[in-house]
Amino acid sequence: MTHSRQPDPVVAFAGAAVRLGNRTIWSDVDLEVPAGEFVAVLGPNGVGKSTLIKAALGVVSLSAGQVRVLGEPPGGASRRIGYLPQRRSFEPGLRVRGLDVVRLGLDGDRWGIPLPLLARRSARGREKETRLAEVLDLVDASRYAGRPIGELSGGEQQRLLIAQALVRRPELLLLDEPLDSLDLPNQGAVAALISRICREEDVTVLLVAHDVNPILPYLDRVVYVAQGGVLAGPPAEVITSQTLSRLYDTPIEVLETSEGRLVVVGQPDAAATHAGHHHR
Amino acid sequence: MTGPATVGQTRLSWNLPGDLHQLVAYHFMVNAFEVGTVTAVVAGAIGWFMVLRRQSFAGHTLAVVAFPGAAGAIWLGLNAAVGYFGFAAGAALVFAALPRSPSGKGFSEESAVIGTVQAMALAAGFLFVSLYRGFLDSLTGLLFGSFLGVTDGQVLLVALVGLASLAALGLMARPLFFATVDEDVARARGVPVRLLSTVFLLVLGLAAAEVSQVTGSLLVFALLVMPAAAAQQVTARPGWSFTLTVLLSLVVTWLGLAAAYFSIYPVGFFVTTFGFATYLLAVGSRGLLARRGRQVRGPLVVAG
């Protein structure tokens, strides 16, 4: 995607590094995410993809360099960011409606007691209800939002959580492994949903994944995290057999289907890399 | 009607106004109802969050820690309530200072520590009761509840602590709910998750100490867990299940006190039994509703 004008990047890392304990997770990271793009952070498990998101949120602090998010230091623009952490699904016994979890995205950080019956009478309260209905409709979750969230499937929970992240009309969505623990059809559906949100709602999306295939058709840019640094670029440049094999340090092939879709084969799957990182 | 000449003779007449009149005929019983009412509201409100936060084990331990506090206070000639509150609040702050596992929720990692503290607290309380050599039944009273001899000072203290706890809970209700259901997102939104957790443990400790004074240290779950667990079975709407929790807690406490007054059996037994019956009813009715819901909703889901 080429922009005629160059607006300020939504996320900008410059010479950034993170140390947790006495282990350097990554260093010398320079990365810019332009407004309105759908960007994926890829790489094997345990290289610090989630840490990149957390540094942007201000939950993890940098040991060197700097990061600016929506023109502010990390944590400064938290109201304009929608965040979906790596999930944990909800406990089956949790007796709270999906709708209530989404509503927390709207006003969960406000002090005091929620009084839904009173709130519904005020203009602002009705506005909130309208927004809730709208965002549930957007992620196609209206049908089951009234049921306890613990009883819903992984895909249904994930849609509700995306709605929670979206409900305050954020300018930036930070999604940590949103396709993890979903079955294949749901992975495709949720990837398409995120892409649609990115285009139609004009939201910049930074998404962490360890499997690139379900999202590859939608991406504007990929960021590979490996061996303590990052490599960023358009998918066509980065997703090549040569680059990926070097990054993962294992033979990987990128194939093109008859429809022109790229498919990555031989990428170390989650289980294999997980075992490989167990000694930490 | 029972006159002053027949003090101590309480018999259920099955005549409601007459029985209610008997219930409040004595000052100690009025005090018991006042303490019970405050306690029921506080326990219901805080218990609702405790059950949602899966912190029942911590809540129980805080109550057990209150027991040596109360026994020690009696031994030293102080008000038992002072010991209850002091020890429970102190233990809550210690729990809050325990390092938490990175994934965060609950006390799974620290359960051995909390269990150790609980055993030691029971042993220390037993020692204090032995040192005091007072009323033979003071041990049973502290562990399983007693509503006799609630002083006016105790009523005032329970009311003040209860109001303060409710005020603190009211102030942090929404962010606490957020941090309970969705801790990571709440933290990213700037909710002070760690601070809320500490304040909640403190409030939970105070609530556990209050309930201890009605049901005894070992039966605090009757008011802290049972009404909340029952209400959360009945409805998944937070507002409704919260309100229902407080109402159930009040009914269970009032019925328990009345039953204990008209019988020779202890109040802790009655409150717990009524709480348990409520819980069984809630689970049963949910099962029935779910079965009917499936029958009604089944075809709709397929069509939609």
C-alpha cells in the first residue's frame, strides 16, 4: 500500500530494547506502523512478539530507545487503543454475560457503581446502549451476547472480545494471538472480520500471530521477530523461502497457489517451538 | 404474651405478630438483629465479588485468622470485635503482599502458605481460649457462632466498619468487576489492578471478621459464599445477581437468628442450613430452567 501523503506513524519504535530480568528479549528495534494498515507481527514462540505489544501499551517498559503510540509516550493514549490480550479462555463456570464483558470495554475503568436501570434513562446511557448493539452487530455476536460468556465457544468468545476492544472506537487495535485456540474455519472468519474492521472502521491493526497463513491474504505489512531483532516489510518482500528459512533457522518453503495466494509450508508449528523453548 | 416474669421462656406460638414481638422483646436480641443485618448486607456484597474472583479460600482463612484475634482479645479483657477486625485486617495485608504468579488470578500458588497460616491461627486461638479458662462455651461460640451478649459498643463498631467497607466497595465496584473478569485488559486500560486487589482483600478481611461474629469463624461461608453462589446460579446479569445475593443473605440471617432464638440449637447451624437450602434450590431451579430453555430455544437456534 502506498500513501501519497505521509501521516505520522501510529506506532513508532526507535532503537528500542527490552530486558526482562537479565535476559534481553530484543534490541535495536526500529519499526513504524503507518495509519490504517493491517500489520502482523510474526515469529516463533518465545521471541517476544507479545512483549512488543506490551511495550506499545506501556505495560512493559523499554530498557533502551523509545516508542511513541498515536503521538504519545506508551500508556498516554490508552483510551484510544483497543487491546486483546493473549487468551486464556473464560472459565466455563463464569456466570457473567458476554454483553457485560463487552460493556466493560466501554466504561470498566470508571470508578463507582454501575446502575444500568438509571443509566438507560439518560441520553448518554441510551447512546452507550446503541453503541453496544452496533458493535455486537459488527462482529456478528448479537445472537449470543446475552448468554454467560463461560458457556460460549472459543470463536464466539473471541468475537465478543474483539467487540470489547472496539467498543470505544479506538484508532489502534493491538491483538495478541487472536486466532490462537480457534478451529480452522473460525480462524479464517475472524481474520476476515479483523481485515473488514481495519478497512471499514479505519482502524490501524497490529496483530501478533505465529501462523501466518490465515491472515496472509489481508496483510499490508509483516514484521518478523527473530533472533533478538525485527525485520519488517510488505508480505511479498519478506515472505520468501529464503528470508523465512534464515529467520527461523530451519528450511521453510513459500508456495504460490493457482489463485496467486502465498502459503508458508514447514513453518515450525506451535507445539514444536513450544517444546524447543521449554528449557528457559 | 410472655411477661417479664417469664424471662428466658421462649416458645414459638405460630402467631406471627406475637412471635415477632417476642423476638425483639429483649435488648440482646435487638442487638443481635442489628449486627446480623449489617453483617448480612456487607457479607452479601463482598461475598459476591469474592465468589466471582475465586478467592473463597483466602476469605475462609481470613475468618479463621480472626478467631485467635477474638480469643486473644477476650483473654486480655478487650472487646472481642477489636480482635476480630485487627487480626483479619492484618492477615489481609499480609496476603496482599504475597508475590503473585505472573498469570495472576487467585491464590493457587500461595495456597500452601495460606493453609499453613490457617492451621497456626486455629492453634493459637485454641491456646488463648485455654489461657482464658472462661465460659466453657466460649470456644464453640467463637468457632460456630453465638448471638448472646452482643454489646451496644460491638453493634456500633460492626456498623461503622460495615459502612466503611461498603463505601470502599461502592467506590471501586466497576473497576474491580473489570479487573476480576478481564484483568489484562483492565490493566492495559490503566485500572490499578494491584491496588484494587489489595483493598479488596482488606475489605474481605473486615467482612470475614463481621460474619465470624454471627456464624463463628468456621461457618463464615454460610454468608460469604452461599448467597452469592446461589444468586450467580440463578442469573448471569451482574446487577440482578448482586441484588439477589444481598437479599438472600438478609433472609438467611434473619431466619437463622429467629430459629436459634426459638430453639435450643446454635445460630451458626441455622444460618448455614438455610444458606445451603437456598443454594440447593438455586442449582435445582437452574437445572430445570436450562432444560426448559433448551426445549424452547432449540429450534430457534437451528433456524438462526
